[in-house]
Amino acid sequence: TPPATNTASVLVSGPVASTGNCDEPTAEPNVILGSTTSARVCLTAKKAGRVRVRLYAAGGAVIRILHDAYAGDGEVVSLSWDTRNEAGRDVASGYYVVRVETAAGAKNLPIVIRR
């Protein structure tokens, strides 16, 4: 299993407690208001392979690499984004996209931040 090359503030692999279902990639909450300082991204790898989770600004710039590592077939990947960019600064209010790429496909998850 290749090692993780970059992760967000918290990464948990394996079974996790969730307010939602991790069968399909999810980001919660998808609207972050005021003092809320984190969002959770959860997914289950449908096929073994590389899992990439990146945060993009509305204009397409990569804001932060949240995860880039191998996941086994059926492995749950759950991570928490601290609403900061790669430089460690809080991101501004706006529309963002969490892009989840796995061996089984890709999905875009919208997140709106209102500070």
C-alpha cells in the first residue's frame, strides 16, 4: 500500500461514525456559515486504487489537496477540512468544489462558505 502523500487536518480510514452514509462521496455541511470551521468528506472506495480529494475555487484554482493516497476495495475514507488553504489561511466566503477521484470514477461536491 503506497503511503499518503498529503492529507487534510484529520484522516480516518476504516469504519467511522457518520451522520450520513459514506457509500457515495459526501461533503457535510455543504454550506458553512460564520463560526463553523470544518467540513467532513466521506467516501467508500468501490475499487482499490488511488483516492484524490482536492478543493477548488469557483474559477478552477486548486485551493488545497485534502487527500492523495491508496485505498483498498471497500475502504472508508473520512476526512475533515479545516476551511483553510494550502498556506494555512482561512479561505474567503465563496463557492468551492470538492473533487473526489477514485479508481471507480469522479464526483464534484459543492461547498459554499459564508463568513
